[in-house]
Amino acid sequence: MSHILVAAMPAPGHVNPMLAIACRLRDRGHTVLFNTGDVFREQVESERLRFIPLKGKANFDYRIFNKFLPEGKTLKPGPEDMIHSFKHVMGDTMLPQYDGICEILSRESVDAILVNFIFLGAIPLLLGPRTARPPVISVGVSPLVLSSADTSHLRGPVTTSEERERNREETRQFQASFACINEYLDNLLHSYGCPPLPGFFLDCLYTLPDLFLQLTVDALEFPRSDMPSHIKFVGAVLPRSSSAFQPPDWWKELDGSRPVVLVTQGTIANTDLNDLIGPTIAALSTEDVTVIAATGKANGAVTASIPANTKVTSFVPFMELLPEVSVFVTNGGFGAVNQALSMGVPIVIAGETEDKAFVAARVAWTGAGISLGTSRPTAEQVRSAVRKILNDDTYQTKARALQKCFAQYNSLELIAGHVESILGSNFSPVLPPERLLTSALCEGVQ
């Protein structure tokens, strides 16, 4: 069987689905090496996978990670946050990631490389000779932010020529506003003898890999007539149910006598729980609902008073809880949104950082939820949206239609099949590992 290198940015939303994929490939007889941050060593090794740590700046701990910001510096949600992240979180870790891959390839037999799509360390390989590397498969753990004639990045498909021109103009403006990222990444690549990116940097994340596996269903993504054929929707990689889970005492209150509202800010954008969890608790304190607030961290504090209808917990397994939930209030983590919709739960979404605005746009477009358009909604905004979903069956109907779409995908088997297909194809032979040791790997490539 084949030797496969799996590499992931060291954050739960990137490592967890890649780890599930790695385990399925291992179970099918492949030898898997897992390259991520030391913070996930124990988790990886507990799955009987060989762990290889990332190098240098790429090996950070997401639990204390401040996006490489100077002390006291904060970022505005939206373009400022995105530009900083792509320059200094993804960009500044690209070359250490690449160095680590080269070091692995110099001493290991590797037949294919799987990366999560913002693991930019694969880009120097992809810009180099195809004969000098194994096939590279990228895994999408965010919405497709891929330019198209049919959509803009935050609007769904259109029908009229005027709408198409508006979308084209929005795409031009979007690319122009982030042109500085292209320049930044190109300078980093130039320092390693690589050619510049062949297009807009976000588009390259999708077009450069040999195969792109998108972890969602096509019904949750804007349709595109110009979708590249190597992009495949494979459904959501959902967490495994926990046989060790012991329901808390309040679980017996989830008896169907009143709606349950789950609110979370995920595991990354939860520094200030009063962004969304606080307003949600306040908004629903007098409503005839049960509120479950999952803080995502052991020492998470909510400054709002905790009313009688609210339970605050650092962690609760969503696979067990979501079947009891009527409305999911979230800041828009892609994995959590996929998980909720795979169980037919409608969503109130409030997020602007990372990829969350793109997630929110797609949820609103499907009709399975309401986007509040901000990461710090007021209590009244949350209350109004939750009431609307509870009182209008349309949202639940749309969410259940998506649930049926998700049920058609056996994601891990599909992914394994795609990986094995590319391993069995007539991919160009890989040159000896010593060719991969030079920092001038891309030298001479046009």
C-alpha cells in the first residue's frame, strides 16, 4: 500500500477532519505520517499514527495563539483581520511548513501529500516541476472562495446581465482589496527561488492542487458553471459519537417540552464570550426556551448573569446534543455549521472574522438560517432571529432538505476513494528525494 503524508495547520477545525481522514486511510492499509503542531502530538499518537512536528514558527499552540500580533494589538473583523491572517498566520508559516515537508521527503517514501487548503507549505511544491513531487491533494475546510463568472464571494448565483456585471465588479474590487497579500506571498516565494503565484492567491489555493476535496455538500455552496473538474464535494467529516460521554444532570430537561437553543463561539474566536454568548443569554432569558451555552474553553467566563433557563458548559459533544436542538446560534465556524445542517438544525449566524462572513452568506442563501451581519449582535437582534426561526417553519424545512443532502455522502469513504484513485493514476514519477532538498526547487520553471 501507499505512504501518505497528511499535514495540517495546528488548530482543531483543521486538524480534526484531517485526523479522521488519516485514520480512515490507515484502516485501509496505507502508512500515514501526520505533520502538525506539537499541541496535537498526543491526539495523533493515540490514533496509532506517526507524528512529525511542524518546524519553527509553524508549530504554534492555538490555545494561546494571538495571530502573531504585537502585545496589545487588535484587529478589526473583516478585511484587516483577513489581510493580517494571510500575511502573517498563513504566509509567515508557509516556508517553515515547506522546509518541514522537504525534510520529510528527503528521508521518507511518500506517494501522496494531503494538506488542509490553507497549509501554504505545499505551494512551493505545486509551483515546481510536477515530476519533482508526489501528487498534492488539498482538503477544503471553509467555503469555496473561488472567483467565478456566476457569483461573487458573498452573493449567490444570478440570472440577469446586470447582476452578472455587478458580481464581476464585486470580484474585481475584492481582488484589488487583497492584492497586497499576493505581493507578500510572492516575495516569500521569490526568496526560495520560486515563481510568483499564477493568479489571485485565493484562486490558487483551489486551482494549483492536483485534487481538491471540499468538506461539505454542493447544496451549501454557490453553484458555478465554471467549477474546475478537480474540485470534488465529499460531504462533511463529522465527529465520532463519544461512547464515554456522561450526560450532565441538566440533560434530563431536554425532554421536548420546550425548544432548545445552542449557542457557541467555537474554539478560536472565543476570547471575549460577550461577543455572541453573552447577548444570546440575555436575549433569551425570558423566553420559553432552554439555552445551552458552550464556551469552548475551560476557564470561559460570561459576564452576563445566568438566568434559570440557561446552562453554561465548557464543552458538550454536538453529535449528542444537536438532535435535541431547535436553533443553533453560532459565530459561523464551518465545521459546526456543517454539523448542525447535517442534522437538520436551522441556524442564526453572527460572524465576521476568518472565513465566517463567507459561511454566513451561504447559510442565508440556502434559507436554512439567518445571518445577523455582525460578530457582536445586540440581544434584540438575536432574540428577533431566534423567534423568527421558531415561528416560521420555512427555516426548518430548508435545514431538513440540507440534512437529506448530507445523508447522501459517505464522506470518509469518498475521500479514501478519491485519494486511492489519484494514487493509482499515471501521475508523473517522482524524482529522487535529493532534488527536493534545494531551496531553488522551482528554479527554471516558467
